[in-house]
Amino acid sequence: MSFSSFGLSPALVNILTAQHYTQPYPIQKEAIPAILQQKDLLGIAPTGSGKTASYVLPILTNLQGQVAPKNRHARVLVLVPTRELAVQVRDVFIQFGTELPERVKTIAVFGGVSINPQMIGLQGVQVLVATPGRLLELVDSKAVHLSEIETLVLDEADKMLNLGFQEEMTRIFALLPKKRQNLLFSATLSDKLDSINQIILNNPVVIKIEPEKENIDLIEQTGYFVPLERKGPLLRYIIKKNNLQQVLVFTSSTFQADNVADKLCKNGIDAVSIHSKKSQGARTEALREFKTGTLRVLVTTDLLARGIDIEFLPHVINYELPRSPKDYVHRIGRTGRAENPGEAISFVTPEDQHHFRIIQKKMGKWVTMIDSANLDLKGF
């Protein structure tokens, strides 16, 4: 099955082809036709399973050929729990929508930044991606109206309920027209989520995609005991000494990602950081260069890790350990795919040792450990 078989806009199919999207993910196969038919939908699928494109593509198709909306009356509302997700969703709409014959204006609004530019940006908006609190501020200021919303999307609904947005969402629902399409996406189906489904969904198509089990048997895992101050030299030593190419390095923060990439570049190793604070253009270009092998090292955070899917990625390095064993398995699962062996290396400081033992126990595998004190890191 290909994207061209769904009934998407021909222009959108051409854009997908040009951007090398060939095979739809399982949730996209089921969600896209249902959304094109204007049905309500409940999609339960793990993060990184292609949920965003599964609603962005049919929504953009459905908006083609429509009469332009009244000013400040959006047609589509996407509610998300965080600023980072708002930016990511907006960028996906822009990524696929900018070259369509009929331009679809998309804006993301969220708190923590000045509200005035967002007010100005709402002129002529068609797709509004918003966190609940900032959306209500803009509604109260008459900067946007929700009476013409035709499609409501709740993305990461499980997180929204856990973060306590229920009261704000109840207010927002009261402002929306009763006749509308409702699309609800979540990684899990909790009791709270089930109750909100009954309130807003009308005879929905229900899609449940089970998370894929990561195959870690093909991955050669190595850990290095290393004090914090020797991490940088050790990373450069491993990359240079073994002449590693296409190395994906994980850090715990955007600041650290930038810092690690900067130090690598200063020491003659081609590296770029990729995270939520980089522009969509910069992220897309970095990924393109990394996938084609022209960029040697890509440094990232867990936030964007799930969007990095490279069939033959040979090396993953955990410069900093993730918080959960599940995230560790997901990180190292970027390599060792399609029956190809891969290598995963983890840096373990004295403070990390207990945590890393827990990760190994949960994973059901014990990692070969090397003491970096025996390595001569001078000059690295």
C-alpha cells in the first residue's frame, strides 16, 4: 500500500514522493482513509509510530478547495500538552503544506513567550496548534474565534490529562461547534482518557497499534566507566581511534547536545546537534546529511530521537544515560535493524552505576564494561 492509494491530494502525494516518504506506517494506513471520510477517530499508538502525519495529511487534503475562512476563525484546532509538541506539529503541517496549490496557514501558540506576535500571526489562520492555557488567553482577548472549527485534534491526550488540563479543555469544548470531526490520539488508554472519549467522540473508528518490540540481540553493547570530566575526550577517542562513521550521540538536554557537537567540531570531527530549539529547516538538513553519510556525527536528545529512523545506522553512543530503561532500549534500538548488526556504547559515571545496573536488569542483558582509566586520552 502506498500513499497514492488513500485518496490524498495529488499535490500532497507528489510532495511525499519528493521528500522520500514511500511506505505508510500502520496507523497511517488505517487513520488516513477514516479522516478523509470525516469520521471521528481514536488512535492509540506509541510515540514515534507516525501519528502526526496520520492526521496532518488528510486534514491538509480536506482543506484543499474550501472557501477561505473568516479572519481569525480557524478551521482546524490541534490541542497539545507542551510547547515542544506544538512546534513539532506546526512544523509537520508546514513541511507538507507549503507547496500545496492552496496554501494552508498554520500557527502554533503556547505560553512562556510574548503573546503579541501570536495575536498578529492569527490573521488568516486555518490550522491552529495550541496549548490549552495560551489558547484561552487568546480567546479571551478576541484574537481568535473557535466557532468555525471543523476538526478538533487532541494529540498526546494521555499526557494532557495527566498534566491536569481537564478544566481548561472543558472550557474549550464549550466554545466549539457541536458538529465537528474529533480526532483523539494517545500513547495509552487510561480510565481518564476513556471518560473523555465518551464525551467528545461520535461513533469513532478505533485504531490500536501495539508498540514494536526492539530487537536488541543484534546489538553489540559496551559500557565505559568514566568520570564526568573525561567524557568529552573519551567520546573523541572512540570516534577517532575506531574511525566511526554515522554516529548517533544521545544527551539529556539541548544545552548538552550543542556543547558536545561544538567540542567535536573544534577537535576535527564533523558533528551537528539536532533538538527542539533548532528550526525545522536546520533539523531537516541535518537529518538529510546524516542519513546520506555526509555528516559523521549527529548529537540529539530523547525528544527527537523517535523521529530518527535510519535503516543501517551502525553506531549509537549514550553520552548521558536516559532516565528510564525503556528509553535506553529505544535509544540503542536505533541501530541493529533489518538483520544488520549494530554497536551501542554507554558512558557510565560513578553516579550512574546504580542506575545502569537497573537498566541492564530490566533489559535482561548484561553489558560488557571497560574502565576508561586504562585508556590514554591525552590529545583527545
